[in-house]
Amino acid sequence: MANAASELLGTGDVAQHVGYSPSGIKKLERLGVIPRALRVAGTGRRAWRSEDLPLIEERIAARRAERLSGPGAA
């Protein structure tokens, strides 16, 4: 269960925080790179908890490093 102090962050908020576009965040979610957003009851809105940001940042950094060191990297 989410902590009462959790702040809910929309796709745009998460994107701005990690330096990605909102569509990039949605793609990373679809690919399973970052955790799935929660559905906010009664609104249809999808959001992440503020506590999810460190994990999202870590996974995005790992993906960037993997892409930089992958095949064809200079």
C-alpha cells in the first residue's frame, strides 16, 4: 500500500525529472524498463509514486550505459 506522504507523478512529471520526453517514458514502460504506472481510482489517470523515481532513474541510467557499450559502440 502506498505511503500517505507519497506524491503522485504523471508521465510528464517523470519525463521532466529524468530528462526524457513523455512518449519516451511511455515506451520505456511498455518495454518493461521502468515499473508500470498505477491507475488512479476514479480518474483514469496513470501515475507513479514519488518513491518510484530512484528506481526509474537507476533503470534508465542502466539502459543508457547498456546502449553506449553495446554492439557498434565506439
